[in-house]
Amino acid sequence: MYLKIRAVPEAKKDLIEVLSADTWKVSVRAPAERNLANQRVIELVANKLGLEPKQIRLISGHQSSNKILSLPD
């Protein structure tokens, strides 16, 4: 299963907004450098879905705010 993410780095607080079943907006406090924001996005999504962060893969959008995550079925 794939999940589309609109990431907002350096936000005031960590927040997940569910826009539709497969599209979420994730705001993180981490800066968009050294992969910190990507790691925090994966951690928040994993916590929301009750998964381990290592079960989620970043498929595309490593350097973009639009990301696609692969989730286990």
C-alpha cells in the first residue's frame, strides 16, 4: 500500500492531517537537512498506524516535500 505525504519541515509542532484515505499532510519540527525531516515523518506515520518505523520505506521524494511511502499490506 502506498501513502502520499505532503511534508512541512521546521513547523512549530509535529502534526498529522489526514486529507484523504491515501494522502496526508505531515508537519515536523525537524529541519530539512541530513535526512532529519524524512526520518521524523516516517516515525510519526509509524506511530499513527501502529507500525515500526523500519516497516515503512520512502519510495520517492527524498529531497521534495511531496513524498510517497510504502506501507506493509
